[in-house]
Amino acid sequence: MYPVAQSQLTFESGGKQIRLDCFLPASTGQRFSTVIGLHGSGGSSERMAEPASLLAAHGFAVYVPHYFQRTGTIRANDKATILRHFLAWAKTLRDAVSFVARQPQVDPDRVGLLGFSLGAYLALSVSAVDPRVQAVVEFFGGLPKEVKFLMHRLCPVLILHGDADQIVPVQEAYDLQEILEKKHIPYEMQIYPGVGHGFTGEIWQDAGARSLAFLQKCLAMSNPP
């Protein structure tokens, strides 16, 4: 396990300064497998601190972009806001990948995305067109229908969803599974019976352990703790 050093950076996207929260293994002279974490429609990047710290302690460089700053959004709880800004947020994520890949602690060939809800939709959308993304962990999200017609590729995906989700129906997980199987893309999937939108307690711990193991496998960590 590594001690975790927290800091902040900024990068530019669409003429706006975007804050980037950094959770880095406290080590010098090493390049680490990297995860970019994406919050959901509630817009609170602070909620990403727990999973980001966990991954960093296990030897990942983790970066959390405040992608809502691109559009001046506080929350995105309605479809109109999401549809209006989705492409701008996706571009911000791609700009974040470019910026992160240049950081001295980062191995640019081992970059994955981890997203919650709206963040999962963004992660999957960007991974469908950006070959730099090597793995995606998606919590209760899905792949937008429009992206299915534009995708160039897909990377290995871990699907985590509750079958009682009233916000993002579990059918989104099964639709994604079907696409991955048709394209012969490796994936793992865990559907939690009776669980809604958001994980807590033992479900959260199980999902975290699955996420860590999946990212360690897919990003082939060069510097295990």
C-alpha cells in the first residue's frame, strides 16, 4: 500500500479552466497506471475522494476532473441539461485524458476511466472513440444510443448495476452486455439484486473490490504496491 498525496491542477477545455483533483501514490521516479474518475449528475467531485484514495493507495495515479466547469453547471438532474451539455463534457474528458497523459507520474499507455451514473455514460462514450482508454468501470450507467452508431471501438468494461435502479434501469446494463458480446470485447458484470441507484455498505465494498481487481488486471500495473 502506498501513502496517498492529494493536490490540485487545472487544465483548459473549451476556453474554461477545469479543476483536476489529484490522488497520487507517494513515490518518486515512477510512472503509474492511471484512472480518471467521473462524478454523476449531482456534480459533487468530493464524493470521488473515497474511491480515488483507495485506488491511489493500491498504486494508481487517480485524477478527478470537475467537468461541469466547462458549462457552468451545478447539477444535471434533468434530461434537457444533459442533452444540451453532454458533448461538451465528453470533449472535456478527452482534454483531461490528454492533460493527464503528459503528467510525469502517468504511464500514458495504461489509462482507464471510472464513472458513476452520468459519469459512466461519459466514460463509455469517450472510450468508444478514444483508443487511449484501455478499460472502463461503469457504475449504474450505460452507453447512449447515439454512440452505438458512432463507436469506433470498445475496451474491456466492468458493469456494476442494481436490478432495482429506478433512475437508470438495469436494462442499460444488459444492452451494454449485448454489445460487448457481439463485438467480442472482454467484460465483467455484477448485477446486485434488490439494489437501487447508488451503492452502500457491503454492496459498495464488493463493488470497490471488483473495481480494483478489474483495473489491476486490465491496466497491467507496472508498479504494484
